[in-house]
Amino acid sequence: GCQCIRDSVTAKKIRSRVMEKLGITDPRALLKLSTQKLMQAEAEVLGGVQGTNYFGPVMDGRVIHGNPYQYVKKQGRSMVHYLIGANENESKIFMDMDKRLYHPDQRVIYDWFGINYPYCLSDLTAARQGLIPGSAADSLAIAGVLSQYMYQMHAGRMADTRSAAGRAVWMYRFKYPPAHHGSELRYVWYDPIKDH
């Protein structure tokens, strides 16, 4: 998804963190290191599940030029039909992996969303207004906002972009419990659970 594409400034900051872990100053030195050493440094930089946002495609001006949504709008064959969607509780699986998300503060949200954290933090504050911290209702409010920021808004943007380009688009919101990240896939691909 387009939400995984970062700009070159962000990518260079992440690269600098990896280089610092490796004790090198010249990026060309990365090409001479073993895969094992690179993966070990990467694991240390990731520092938990929030680090899964650190590595990915980069708008480098060579392979990915400019706004990825504009690229997507211009590309693709009109005969292709698109099924795009997100799950009701996308973020719950990440909340369970990074328990700090159950009590999100500025540091936690910054770790997940970088410089865009103020938008998410503002929406979290509004959604949690009047709720008891740590209650079930509070956890649901947090999961709702985080699910929007992690996947739902991006799925909507992608569907809008494809539709504006004249493509056939169907959109879904998967709600069948637990409706966590990836829990819709067996239904999309009709992979029934087998009794063992």
C-alpha cells in the first residue's frame, strides 16, 4: 500500500540509525557487509513491532517518482477489477504485540507514525474523551482510531484514486470477529478452517 512508501529524508534517517549500529559512516560500506550483520543491525534498530514501519519502498526519484497516488492513478489496465478493503480491528494485533498502544502517549504514537503523530494523537484524545483509561470502551476507542490510521484511510484513498481513474473498484470493511489484520484473507480466498 501507498502508506508503506516513505520519502528519501525519512529513509536516510533510518539508514543513519542502521549505520550507527554498525559503526560505519559511509553508506557504500553497507554493500560490503554480510547479510547476517545487516539483519542483526536491522533487528536492533526495529526495536519492536513498531519498527515494521521503518523499512520499505522509497520515493527516490528513480524508481518511485513523486506522489504514489498520482502514479497509481495513471497506471493500470482498465480491464482489471480491484477489491480493496480493511478490517474493523486492524490495529488489535499490533496492540497485542506492542502493549504500549493500550496507553498511547506522544512517544508511543511518534514511534509508530513519525512526524505525522500529532494528527493521530489528536484523534485518539477526542475518541477517548470521557472514557476510563484502560477500560474495554477505552481499548475499543484506541483500536478504532489506530485501525483508521494504519489501514482504513489508506484503503479508502486507494479505492478513491482507482475509481477516479475510471477503474472498476469494490470496497469492503471486514467486521466478522476478530476482524484483526489479515483475518479476512481466508474468506477472500475461500480457505475454510479444517477440523483437526
